[in-house]
Amino acid sequence: MSVIKAKPALTGLLLAVVAGTAACSGSGAATSAEKQPPTWHNTQVNVVSRTAVGAGIAATTSMRPDGTLETVAVDLADGRKLWAYPATMRGRLPGMGVQAPAVVETGDGGGVVAAIEPSSSGGREAALVARDARTGARKWVRPVHSSFGPQRCGRYLCVSENTELARARVVVLDPAAGEPRWRMPGIAEVEWSDDKRVVLLRLAEHPTLEARDAGSGRLLWRTPVEQALGPGVDLSGGWAFGATGRDLVGYVAPYTNPKTKATSTFGIFSVRLEDGHVNWIRPSVVRVYPSGSPGYAPVVRPVDAQGQYGGFALLDAESGRVVGQIGTQQIPGTGWWLAFPEQPTVLGFLKHNTTGAAFDLATGRAIELEGRRGWSFCVTDPQPLRLTGITPSGFYSVAALCEYDLATGKRVSDGTAKPPQWFTGSQDGWRLWRDEKGALHAVRDGSGTRPGMYGLA
């Protein structure tokens, strides 16, 4: 599944694990002054990555009809398209999904959007390009050989470089001028940050979480993932992280070595952001999809030593305690997909075009299906994106959720419902999501900032 924090491109593999507004204007975006909370819908994009928010704009990676990529910025207030420039991927792994641009505010009311762009000279050359968030004007350029893409890390930009080479490193840059602040050897991904600290996952044979001072790179604490889950962790199966506020909750998926047939160590765990102390662990459980971030309403299934799956459990992200569950004897046969309502305390089993099942996780009891709706994947057999000039292939777009009537197994398509917060997450009070046609939707409901199924861009 991922080579990410439950990255979008995992969609195809993740699925295997778990067998608005008024008429749009000519610009493709529309707002409604009468509607509260504010909402908009932009059809000018074909979103394939997560979406980053900051400096009054939303930025995402969109796929053009010819299979090339572009970075698109839209006005966060009304969804109006501000600018678009070509984007590419060099050295990113398919399991990580299509990279999102990074948005960093510069402290003067403005901000920059950073993305990997193809070099003007053509060929395989690429560059990290920072542009003014609102105008798209180029501010600075940094050539790159290969990269997983940029990420916001507090007030700075973190970018992995030379990911295809032995001299791979992470460089932390000033967003205004592109000047390096500090660097560290190896490959790492940002899992959490604020203005003072950044927590990175080192992608290595023995992965570690490291907290560093955002401005200087000084090491604050280091916690080996195997200290929490035990020896034998292999990140090839994918990972996901989400913060609860004071803690960081991580999930490492299982990976079966094709040569030895041995399965790696897996499970979910929590560390304290202040000092890296391991708070709790839930070994040998797999995260199910769709579901909330590990840092917000994680839903898991235990797996025994023989590889047999147990029931379903909803965990409290703060304590790791089971707050609701059902047993294997309650699972309604085969041919179902998971579906959750607005609050993931009800577990639905969607059976397309026929009657499914639903359970109250708090009590474990079956509940009446009449009028019961749930959100599940719109597409259960996603196809990889047909990207032009990018190898290897196997990248998927971010999945879309659709609403279903669990009593009939039919899609509810009145066009008014918004996907639940456990899926979209929220950034600065805005919730953004992609529909199944790739259009970008947003609603400002004052929900603060919390991770969704794919974390935060």
C-alpha cells in the first residue's frame, strides 16, 4: 500500500486489503452567498493528489487530458482558478501516490507554492520551483536529480533530494529565497510539524522517527519504530501518521517478502510529540479503508499468527483503547465494502445493489437499515493513471467517496451531501475533497485542522 502516510496512490492496493453549489460559472467555480457555510466547486481541474491549503489559496496536482501533470492554485474563498504550471515526478515511488505541491506562508501575508517542474531544457531534468501563491510568479528555482517532492515543515520547505542515488538527503529551505537552512543525509518524510519542530520518518532498513528543531535541524529526540512495534518492520507495506494534538499516531502495514514468504512486523502505535515517548501500541492489526486517519478515529482488524483476520475495532486515538467492536461471526459473508456515516461509530457493510448490514460499534449490535446511509469508495476497481513521460507507472489518483443507501446498496446522488470529516480532514477550517470526476470541492465549516484519511498535505 503506501510508501507514504497512507498515500493516495495506494488506492488500488488498499482496496484489496478490505475485499455544491449553484450552477457553475464559466470559470468552473461557483459560490453561493445564501448558503452557509461557504462552499464551492471547481470543475477546471482533474485532481490526482492531495490538496494543500495556506496563504489564502488551495494548491493541488491536476492531470491534463494529454496525461501530463500541472500544479494548480485556486482562490480558497471562492474556488476561482488563479494559475497553473507544468509539474512532473522524478524519483517518486508509485506507492506514494502523486505528490502534492507544498504551500508555505511567508509571514508577510503572502506565501509560496513549491512543486517539482520539468526543466525547460527537456529530458529527465527537473527542478524544485517556488511560485508566489496568488500570482504564480516564479520566485526561485533549485535543480533536482530526483525527489519525493516538497513538503511544508513549519515555516520552511523540506525536500528530499537524490532519492534515486546513494547520496540521498533531505534539505530544509527558506521558502522566500530558497536558501538552505540545514540538511540531513538519507531519505525521510515529514509526518508532523509546527513553527518550532518537525518530526520526520527516516525511511531505512530500521526506520526511526526523529524530531528536529525546524530552524537549525538540531536533533531533539529519536525513537526507532521497532522500539514500539518490535523487530522486523519493513516500510514496503506502507505507513500512515496523524496527530491527535499532543501525540503522533502511526500505522505500519504488513509486507510479505515474495522470496521468503515471511510477513513483516505491523501495527499501530502512539508517541508523545514532546519527547518521543511511546504511549501505547496495538501490534498485529491492519488499518481498514476507507476509515479515518490513525490520529482520528482509526478502525482496525487484528490478524493472528496464521494470517487470519478478526473482527473490526474502533480505537480511541488518544489512548489506543478499543471503544467499539464487532466479532468475525457478525461479518455478513463476502462481497461487501466498508461504509461509514458522518461519525465512524456505525460500521456499515455495503453490498452493491442489494441489502447490506450495519452495526453500532459501541454495543456491537446490528441496527436497522431503513434510511441508513454510509460513505464508501465510488470505484472499487480503480485503474492506474495514464501519465505521459513518467516512469515507473502504477500511480493512482486520490480516491473519491460516494454516499450509499445501505438498505438497497444503491448510490445516493442528490448532490447535496458532503463527505464526512473523517475522510476529508480539515485545514484552517476548510474541508476539501475530490469527486469521482476529479473536480475539486470545498466547504468552510470552521472545523479547525485535523487529518483526514490521507493525512494533511
